[in-house]
Amino acid sequence: MKKNAKMEAGSSSQFPDKPERVKGASISSRLGSMFPKIEPFVPRIDHNPNELRSWAKRTGFVSDYSGETRASASASASDKNDSAGFDLERGFDHRNGGSSPKIEIDPVLGRTRPNQGIEIEPLVKNENQRRRKRDKPVLGDKEDERKVGLNGVNGNVNGVNGNGNGNEVPVVTPSAAEAKKEEEVAEREAKIEVYPELEEEAHGGGWRLPSEMKCGLGENPGFVPLMYYGLQHYLSLAGSLIFIPLIIVPAMGGTDKDTANVISTVLLVSGITTILHSYFGTRLPLVQGSSFVFLAPALVIINAKEYRNLTEHKFRHIMRELQGAIIVGSIFQSILGFSGLMSLFLRLINPVVVAPTVAAVGLAFFSYGFPQAGSCVEISIPHIVLLLIFALYLRGISIFGHRVFRIYAVPLSVMIIWTYAFFLTAGGAYNYKGCSPDIPSSNVLIDACKKHAYTMKHCRTDVSNAWRTAEWVRVPYPLQWGIPIFHLRTSMIMIIVSLVASVDSVGTYHSASLQINSKPPTPGIVSRGIALEGLCSILAGLWGSGTGSTTLTENVHTIDMTKVANRRAVEVGAGFLILFSFVGKVGALLASIPLAMAASILCFMWALIAALGLSTLQYGQTTSFRNIAIVGISLFLGFSIPAYFQQYQPESSLILPSYFVPYAAASNGPAHTGSQTLDFAINALMSLNMVVTFLVAFVLDNTVPGSRQERGVYIWSRPEEVASDPYFLSDYALPIRVAKWFRWAKCLGV
């Protein structure tokens, strides 16, 4: 009666000093005798703060930023918990009694159940009792859990406390196989996807599930929605797909028609490589295209000293030089993936390396961005302001259920500002007496028109003759510019750049996989994706797109905006790109965009790439002095060291435009080894911001001591999960017919 009275009044912190025990009674009989005495639960008011903190840790409301694996809440089970602690690469070790960070709610008590094997360790007095618990099923196991939840979690449990205080009620836990089966059933019933690798220590805070997608990876909503989703996906990436040729072709001495043809080639190669990656790469809904990673090294090769004086067929000669360098660098990237070396390299690539490297890709073009956009401020400034209004201030406005301004910020702003520029041109805003808009042939002989030639070239919408000269139907074909030229010095540059492109793709794979509610790929699948990117870049080199093909970093932002992560939608959109590439007038229309307007768009795109790069620091501890120092030093030296190499070019500053001067250091840098080939390669590589940033971050992150949690080591799934998990298999595994031909490639996760 005394015990019943205590239970009616709620649990108390006072327990009998000498608990009564019935000698010789079995566990089931002792538990059975207790069942009639259990009264309806009355919430207790004297909560144990330690118990509440333990609950809060398990549910993610309290984060531990210590950077080390936490010890067990129970002192008697601390050793076992250390061995079964959280590991960023493997998650919880189920063999040692670990458990996934799943939150289970007791239907009676309304509170979280104790996490078996981590926080509570059952006391077993002898081997016979342990054997009895394992072999003989006990009916009252649920009541035991209820009893434990009623009386406390952190060492204050009746009969479970290490000092022997209170009524000793043995806690019966199921076997490891039964516990695992019960967890799997609970997961299916709750329909919650659990990510052991996303425990709070992995990200320095409470673990969270990715946001829901409107169209998942393998869904088939129908052809019409797929068309809509596909076009939506590529329109949001328009700035990254088509604006690289607007920079490199004029720098190579190409005509407006050449620019249109290169844009058509980029569309074709992007469509083909995206489909290949969707079927044979990582199989994530990622768009392949001309990456900004290859833009800076391309500009370095274009502005080499020996190419400046070329007059006849300058564009074709430089394009063939770029083709040869891209093909060699892509072969190295394919070998890195197919040989399995990428799986080993992944152990050294962490968010602290990826973040400054990708950020440097965007920040490297600061000397080109606004200096080019500022050539026509009446167009560029309104365009930048409109982009910011659409992408930031109006991003939450929904029209017919679609956030139009957030998704279509770039194409909408282009249409509006292009129309505005057309009216300025038609209204005579850029008409100068005696000066023709035909730039520059009719104006170079007239002194009065020379000062207006630059403004007319960047502001007028009718200076390009691409629309007049382009064919309606033109099919880009391999080797359309001629046989590629192979030189060791340019090949050395592209080999290192392909390594940086692989690092960029690694971060994109991981971020995209978590966004689409899928587990991260295995190291083998990442190697397979990198290998296929190398093959896709070889195709880009053969077709002559001017840059290599790789996964677009902006794709992560696109998936987050559109909430569409459908593989088929990306493939349908790629089919439209291939179709548009055959229509020559499409490339001509895109080539007619005024240069100042294109530069203003690139200011936004490069800033977005820099921000996306820095956002990968969320996987580590952003407040760690170690990480802050590494990122800061990497970025500073990544810009300061190239500035040192770029100052040894007095002639270049007189010949080249100011925005191309930083890319002319290869011919006049301070490196003098006695070999012109080696001098060119060293000066070129050390003048590239992303290369120097990557080297500094790579060395520092892999030599400065730091825990896994602090470094934010990327978490990759285990290879055995491909065979055991059907959902994982459908997300990443190759099609069945294709996989049969690649049985030998075990390292590629097929």
C-alpha cells in the first residue's frame, strides 16, 4: 500500500533504503506480480535536470560543440559507449551495441524511450541470469520500459542504479537481431528516413532531414510535367550554360558567328554529357556543362604571348590548342576515377578544402565582372538591381503556386533589361554623329568616333551580326575547328585544373545527395562519377566547346529553389538542349546579348558560386579557430600569391585590356627554371587563384591536427549498402543491362 500511495502521488526521489527481494523467484513472476500494482500515470513535478538534458541531446534540442565524441551518461557503461561511440565515417557501430539516432515516443508515457545500448546499460548479476534473459521471452518487457521511463534515465532508475538503491527490477532488452528488426519496423511505420551519419556531431548542431522535393529522384509524374520541370531546371541555370562563350570567343579573335556556333556546341555537349551522367555516372539529377573552373586557365592560354600577334585563323588556332589541353587533362581525370585512386583521394578532401577552393573560382573574376559591366552603367546597374530584387526581395512571392521570381530570376531579368536596352538603342541614346554602329571597322579611322566605339560595342543591341550570318539549321560536329594541338605546357595546366574540378564535383555530389532525401554515395560511386566527367570533358574537347565539362556547382542552388530533383526531368531538359543546338538561330540570339548585360549577369553568378562554396563549411565546425584560420589563410594566399606572379608583365598592361592582364602571367612570370615549358606551366598555375587556394587548403587541412567533427569530414555511404538497400540501389546503381558489362569495376560501386 505504501508503494501504491507513492505511485499515485507521482514518482519521488525518496526510495526505500533496503528494497525487498523475493529469493528464488523468476524474473517473469516478479514482473508479473507488479503488473496489477501499476496505476494510471501521473506526471511528476520533480524532474531530474540530467534526465531532461539527456532527452534534449537525443532529440537535437541541445548541441554539443566540443568537437569530441561524447561520453555516456551512465558512468557504469562509459567504456562500452566509448567503443560504440559516434564515428563520422561509419555512423554508430551496431556491432558494439550502438543504435541509430532515432527518436522513439512511448505511447503511454508520452516521452522519449531510453536509447537502448547507449544511455542505459542493464545490470546483469551473473551469467546464468544473462542466459535466461536471452533465451526465455518475457511478457513484461514493455512494462519494464515503462517502468524505466517512469523512474528516470540517468542512473536514477529503480534497480538499475549502480549503488543498488531502490527496488531492483532487471531491465530485459531484446537481442541485437530483434532490436534491429524492431527499429526497421518502426522506421517503416513512421515513414521517416533516418540518417545515422547526420547525427548532431556531424554538422556541429542538431541533425536535420533534407527538405521535401516536389518531384523525387525516380518519380514519373507524366511527360508534360517532366517537360515543364526540365525546362524550369535549365532556365534557372541559363547564366552558367551560355555566357562562357561570350567571354572567351571575342578574346580569341572570333567573330559573332563563331560565338553563335560555340554556344550551339556548348548546348549540344551539355545535353549529351548530362544524359550520360544521369545513366552511367552518379545518377544524381546534376547538369553537366562548361564550368567556370576551366574559364580562368582557358583565359591564361588565350592570352599567352605567342598568340597575341596571330592575325590569320587566330580563333581556330587557339581553340585547337584548348582542345588538346582539355583532352589530356580529361584523360587524367578519367584514369583518376576508373583506377579507384579517387576513392583514396576522397579521404583527404574535406569541406575545409572544398569551401575556399570553390569560393576562389567565383571570386577570381572580380577583375572582369564590374569593369566590364561598368562600360554601360545605364544597362548593367539596373540589371544587377533587378536581379537582386527578384532573387532576394521577391523570392517568397508565389504566383499560381510557383515562386516565379526566385526560380526565373536570371531569364526574367534578361528579358526585361534586354527590352529596355532595345528601346534605348532604337530611341537614339547611342547615336553619335558620323559614327556607325558597325563596330569597329567604320570607326577606327575617325578620331571623333574612337571614344564612342567602346560604349556602342557594349550598350547597343544591334552591334552583333550573329543573327544575320547564322544558319537556321546547323549540327555541331566533332573536330569542327580542326585537329587538336597537343603541347606539354598547356596539358600540364589542364591536368591540375581537372583535379580542382574533381574537388568541386565532390562537394556538389555530397550536397545534392543530402538535398534530395537520399543517402550520400559511396566512394566507389563518386569515383564512377569523376571518371565519367573525364569522359564527358573528352567529348567537350573533341567538339570544341572551349572549356571542359563538369558538374555545375550552381545545380545545388537550382535543386533547392525548384524543389525538383527528378532524374527524368533533367534528361528531358537535356533533350531540349540538344534540339536547340541544331537550330543555329538560337545560338545567334544568345550571342547577340549586349556585353555589359552579360557581364552584369556574371557578377551575380560568380557571387553565387563563391557563396555556395563557403556554404559547404556547414558540414564542419564553423566556429573552430582551426577551420577559420585555414579558410582565411587559403583565400588570402590564393589571391596574394597570384598577384605576385601577375606583376611581372609590364608589356601586357599596354597591349591587353585591363581585365585580361591577370591572365597573362604565364609568359612573363618570375619562375625561371631553364625550361620554357616548365616556366610557362609554373607561372600559369601559380597565377590561378583557385589552384593556389586549393594547394594551401589541402596541405593545411591534412597536416593541422583536428578531430573528425571539427574538420567536418565528408560522410560517404558504405559499399555493402548498395546490395542490401533496394532504395539505395535504385538511386545510384547502374541500369541492370549496363551493370552486367562492368562487373569487373568493383571499385566503382556498380
